[in-house]
Amino acid sequence: MLRAIGVSDAMELYRDVPRNLLLSEAPRIGFGSPLSEWELRRLWEDLMGRVRMYIDPPPFMGGGWCPHFVPALVWAVIGRSEFYSAYTPYQPEINQGLLQALFEYQSLIADLVELDVVNASMYDGSTAAAEALMMAMRVTRRRKIVVVGSVHPEYMEVIRTWLSGRGARIVEVPPRGDTGLADVEQAEKTVDGETAAVYMENPGFNGALDPEPETLAEVAHRRGALFVVRFEPLSLGIVKPPGRYGADIAVAEGQPLGLGMNYGGPGLGVFAVRWDRRLVRQMPGRLIGLTRDAEGRRAFTMILQTREQHIRREKATSNITTNEALMAIAAAVYLSLLGGAGLRELARSIWLRSHYLAKRLAGLDGVSAPVFNAEFFKEFTVEFPTDYLKVHSELKRRGLLGGLPLERFGMGERRALFCATELHSRRDIDRLVDAIADALGAAR
């Protein structure tokens, strides 16, 4: 089998897995080979016992995947046998309950972002962003994509990968050095009649929250381009939604909406567009609609099935197959539990905690928090007087997972991206800051 796929040995087959996660030799646990189920279970429990869990306090690491509370009712609902699958059935109309749940998800997200049409889910936030830009290229019949401001580096990797085979030309406009916000003046010079879409993240990867994103929407629309925004779902409890400032397409990672951290996945790609026949016809993924059956009864059904499984591949708007239907239902349950008032209260709680953390960090000698002179929500960039990795290692030794080291993205060895959410108590934040103060003192 290895020869058939051109691989010399098993280690080469698993070369993408970090070496420290691979067993260096065969486990010596049983008397026979292969291992029995019981022996495998003992081996697995031993390996898992070495994994450090950051639960008390929760991680302070930013980067778009942060700890949030998941109500027990969310798991109770999605754990029902009628729902417990990521797959939309091939004969969907026989399962009206599932389709109604997805329809409710679409309706809730539409209300949240103040846009008209929402699909039934994408893989995650990064693939939703890439799909949005490919959709913009189809709608405008243009090839230039202008990326403005601070964008998650891993989102950019996905965007480049997905668009590389489509003949796209991606032009990046860096954020302003003082505020970390989109450089509208430079964007104005870059966006032209060949531009298919202007893409921004609000808040940006650096945490900066743009107070006037509509100025960038105007730049895009004057040139006939679409304005694509990635937003943070919970921030919309206190921040104006994308539909209100001119977004044509809005995407997001739905992980904060009752999904938990899940060891990094699965996530949920949120995808919404304003009402425009051209946009709706080119939307990727699936849409659930409400109609009447032959006997006049209310019926939910899948509409505009333009995936490659239903029409010719070259004519399809998307090649997405198994979507995140289960995670979409979890998000629907979560949003239904919160309600509008609950969302506002939660967003305010996150804002207060993240600003308290920034204020405490800024009180440490030589620490700049936040780095950028702009409003922020949940996440923010911090600069230390020394190499942050030394501080990070000391925090881990004390059972604390600090900010995301930005050195890995080439953004400076002294910078890190921190977050604070509703799960972080004042005691948790004070404990982190005290530990950082000790680590900085030891580093000097």
C-alpha cells in the first residue's frame, strides 16, 4: 500500500503530524499483537493523562477560537437522535423537524446580521470567507480581490489556497500602524474597476474594532465591487451589524455560538448576503425555504440546490458536501436561549472583562496594552518588554495558558494576542496578571 502511493514508510505517511505527537516505538503493554480493545483503552487513557487541560482558569489565548460557556440545553437538543449527524439527509423533505431547525438558524442569523438571506452553514469561518470571495468573482466577473486591514493569517492562507486555481489576484492593504484599523486612503487608491471584492475583518485579527466600516463599503461600491466582511457574532450585541454598514456578504466563525472549543473543531461557517437576485443565485451551500405542499400544508424544503452533487460540477456555485448542520442547530438553540437582551448582556460582559484585563496589563512596567489606539472587543494585542515566549512558557508552567504568541505569524517576538470572555472571573484575570508580573521580573 505504501509503495502504491509513493511513500517509503509509515513515518513519511504521517509527516504532517508533529513529531512530539507520534509514538517513537511500539507500545509495550500487552503480550500479543495486535493489541486488544482493553489494551488499547489503557494505552489511550495513559496518553490522555499526559495532556494538560486549561480549565481553571480558561485559556486567555486569542486568535479567533476562545472559551465560551455552552448551556447544557444545547448539548441536550443536538444530542437527540433526530439531529445527531452533520449530514443533511438525501431525502430531506421526509425530516421536516431537521429542516425547520435549519430554517430557524437561518432566520436567527439573518436577524443578527441584518441581512436578508443566510445559508444552512459552511465548514468554518475561513472557508466561508474564501467562498464569499469566489462568489464575488462569479457575480462581478472580475478577478482582483483587495484585502484591507488586519486579517487572520490562517484565513489568508485558506483564501490564497482556494483562490489560487481561480486566477484571482489578491492585493493586501496593511492596517494603519497607530490604530491597527483599515487604511481607507490606501484602499481608495488600490480598489479599481477590476476589483471583484473588498474584504475586511471587523474586529480585525489584532483586535481593533473599526468604528466606521461604512467608509470602506462606499469605496467598494463606487468601483462596482462587493463589500465582504468577517464579523464576530457575539460582538453584535453592542456593535452595529454588517447589514447596517453596507456589507454585501457577511461571514463569521460560529464557534462562539454554543459550540465550545472542541479541541479546534468542528466549527461553523456563517454566510449571509443582502437581497439581490444575482447574489442569492450564486450563494454556495444549501438554503432551506418555507412553502406549501400539494395539500396546502406548510412545508420546509431545500431550495436553489446549486452544489456539484445536484448539477454539473463546472456550473456549481460550491463543491461543499457534508456541511455543519449539527453545529448550525447548536447555534440556533444557543441564540434562542439568549434572546436579544441576553446577547446584549453577554456582549457587554465580554467587553468589560477584556477591558479590565487590558487595563491591568497596561499597569505593568514596560507592557503596552492594547498596542493599537482603537476600540476592541474580546481580543487585543499586547506588547511586552521582553521576548513573550519566555513569559508564555512560565505561564504554562503555572497552569495558565496566556496570549497567542504573534512571533509565529512574523508579527514580532514581543507581541501576543490575548482574550477575555464571560468565563474569566476577576480572580482569573488578577491571577494571570500577577503571574505575568512575576515572569517579567524573573526575565529581567
